[in-house]
Amino acid sequence: MAADEHHEVYAPDQLKPGNRKRGQKGAIISAAIMLLYFWGNQQGKTEMLWLALIAVGLIAVVIGDAILRRNGLRAND
């Protein structure tokens, strides 16, 4: 074996596929719960801005993943 060869090392958990549908549902439910806190007891708008940005980010990741899978750019589990 040559000295310049490189083999990637993976843990067994990295090769195990996850449950994509459960992850998508979890992200959507988390975003919905974050948006429920809009009617909380915040005095400033900073908390609302962060909650909205994180919720929109979660939804964007779910939509982006669905688009990439539909176009064949990500492997379907």
C-alpha cells in the first residue's frame, strides 16, 4: 500500500440510513411550535425575528431536500 493512499474511515452509525419521513415531520412540527411562541410574552421583536428565521430555515431545508430528491440529485432512502 502506497504512503499517499487515503481511505476514509466511517463509524457504523454514519452508514446507517435514517428515517427521512420522520425527520421531515419533526422539522415541520418544530417550526409550527416555534411559530406558536409568536403570541408569547416577548417585549421586543428580536425573539420573534429569531423564531421566524429558524422556522423558515427548517421549512426551507425540508422543501430543498424534496426538490433535490425529485430531481434525482439526492439518493432516495
